[in-house]
Amino acid sequence: MAFSRLLIANRGEIAVRIQRAARELGMTTIQVYSAADEDSLAVKMADKAINIGPPHAAKSYLNIAAILEAAETTGAEAIHPGYGFLSENADFAEAVEAAGLVFVGPTASTIRTMGDKAAARAAAEKAGVPVVPGSAGRVADFAQARAAAAEIGYSVMIKASAGGGGRGIRVVESAEGLEAAFDQAGAEAKAAFGDSGLYLEKFIARARHVEVQVLGDGRDAIHCYERECSLQRRRQKVWEEAPALALKPNVREALCACAVRLAKSVAYRGAGTLEFLYDDATERFYFIEMNTRIQVEHPVTEMATGVDLVREMLRVAAGAPLAYTQSAIRLRGHAIEARINAEDPAQNFRPSPGTVSDYRAPGGAGTRFDTLLYQGYQVPPFYDSLIGKLIVWDETREAALARMRRALTELIVEGIATTAPLHQELVEDEAVRAGAFHTRWLEDWLSSRQRRAAS
């Protein structure tokens, strides 16, 4: 079903990103917003904007009825959910299509299968994709969890079946700590996702987080290679790269082939990401989950392959087949993304909402800054602290690191604290420059720095 009027059911930099892709396809953009976002860049840029409620997300960006009413009022023909909020909500996707609109993303059935981590594990196993040793689906209660942990062997990771973003996860080193962690993870999952379901996985220490970008049209699927996402704080990604640093060509080929096989097995439509743990010591990889939406870090893949992932999502949703064959996708050079948050790294990453008194974006060759900022903008306290993503590309990783260093010196954001100083430290760190890190490295590095500062 072709469409020309697109409603964007999100906010911030991803709403701006979607608007740009839609405009290039000749679409009219309709931006929903909460009362807190009335002066946002996305609202200023849109062809039409409509208020859907007060600042609290539950009454605006998570309010399915309000979004569908906005679509009807404005004559929208399709809805792009962006990332976060309702982007992986199968009920929302179903409601959009029931209203006669196009949901820019996978079907509700696919979201239900791949959005539930336990069900996704089962789908991966059926498709012959290796998974981390773990429980056979959800555990019904603590007794099942205890039995599963004993069979898997400690250390284990308790994980929420629904949702993502690092919530509802606990690492347990021994049987003594299992019950408390199980109760905490279930309560956190219930609060975050409305679903307290949990499953268990073997905890792989010092693993890398590597993910594969896929595109599908419901009939065929391809990959756009992988990203290295191991630099994380509290299981939230901080810095991403494409391609991944540690993969040998044969491992990369096998990893990406597995991702495509799984995407095809669920008739995937749109842009999606399959996440894996990679063990340097054994050169083995394990599927952990799928994000059935566009990722925050999608620009590093765009820079490394030249593929506009958001535009391709819109084309496929409008009924077009994939514009690319697998052989047409080529890796070019190296791309790095630094997430810039409105947080103060000198104050234990305390949120820093407020008015942007001065602002200058980096520029130059191979440099991109996806952001919601402008001078005078009031960063609200109600939402995720991400305010921009600085992405650089160059022919080699060494050159890309030099470009990132230069771009960070050009970035000016006054009036609020940001995490740019953290990235300025990371780009100079010997381990980062050598690519010698894992998913717990940044936490250890931050703790060590804090100890040094206190001594």
C-alpha cells in the first residue's frame, strides 16, 4: 500500500531523522508531540504537528488511542514508531493496521515472536542459529529458575522476556543470590514492560556485544553487516562501531548468514537488528535477542555501507521490494558513533536538563551529527537523556578515531552538561584505540577512574 502522509509516533533526534528520510521520498510529515515538546526541533520541522497529551509518556507517546486519533484527525496514511516507546509493541502495530493504516515495521506476529526474548531464542534454535545456553523458554516461578540455573551452571543471567534497554536483568554468581535477584528482575520487568516474565542464560564474562543489521520486505532479507557495541554503561550502549573489530572474515560471514537465516524464517519486514554475544577466546557467537525496529546506532551502518536504512524502511512499508541484493552491500572503511547525552559524567552521570545557551554542531568530511538540539532549546527532564549522536567515517579505524577526536573538539553545547568529555577521554584511551574491550570494560574503567579521583 503506497502512502504519502506519514505520522511519526516518536520524538527527539529519531523523529528528525525519520522526517528527513520521508521528505526525500516526497512524503508529508505529521509530528505528534507532548506538551513538553511543543518547541522541539521535530515539531518545528514537520509539515503538520499535533499535541497528543501531557509530558508524561504514558499519557502521550505511549497512548495508543491518542496517537490513532491524531492519525485520523490529520489524515495520516502510515505511522513510523521510531525506537523506544511503542516501536516494539505488537498491540500497537495491530491497532495501526486495524485502523486501515500502514505500520512502518514488522507485522504484529513477528514482533510478538521476536520481541519476546524466550520465544526469539526458540525461533533461533529452530533456524539453526546458536544461542547462549539457557532455560527452555520462560521460567514459571522461582522453583523452575533454581532448577534451570543448576542445570546451566553459575554464573547465570536472569533476563526479562519482554522489552530491552538493560532493564529486568540480573547477574547471579551463586545459588545463594538467585531468589532475591529473581524477585528484583521480575518486579523491574513488570514496571518497565508490564510483563514480569523471565528466562535464564549462561553468563559469559568478558564477551563482546556484536549485532547484525538486517533489512527485509516480508519475502526476502539481507544483512548490512555488523556493529561492535561493547562499550556500555549499565547495559546501555555508549559508543558503537562498524564493522566489528574482532571478527575474522569467516566468522563475519557465518554470523551475518545466521542473522539473515533467522530474519527470513520469520518473514521479517523492515529494518531489524539481531544481537549476539561474541567470545574472543573461542571465536564463537551466540544469539541473544532481536530488536524489531530501527536502532539508535543505525547511522554507523549507514556510514559504513552507504545504505539509507530509514528510507528503505519507508519504501518497504509502502509495498516496494528491497532495493538491494546482498551482493550490492559492501563495507566501506570504518565508522564510529559517540552517543551524546544530557548527563554530567563528573557527577556520576546526573541528568542535566535545561536551556541550551549556545550550540555548534561539528562538520567537515565524513562527519554527521544527528540531534534534536538548537540554540535556545529547553531540554526536558521527562525523557531519555540522549540529545545527539556524533558519527564519523574514514577509510581506516585509525583515521576514524582521529576524525572523532577532531569532531568532538568542534562540538559546542553550553547551558547543560553533556557526556562529550567522556568521549574525549575514550578516544585517547589506549585500550579503546586498540579495540581491547568487552561489555564490562567501560564499567570497570569508570570505577577505576572514580577510585583514582577519590584517593
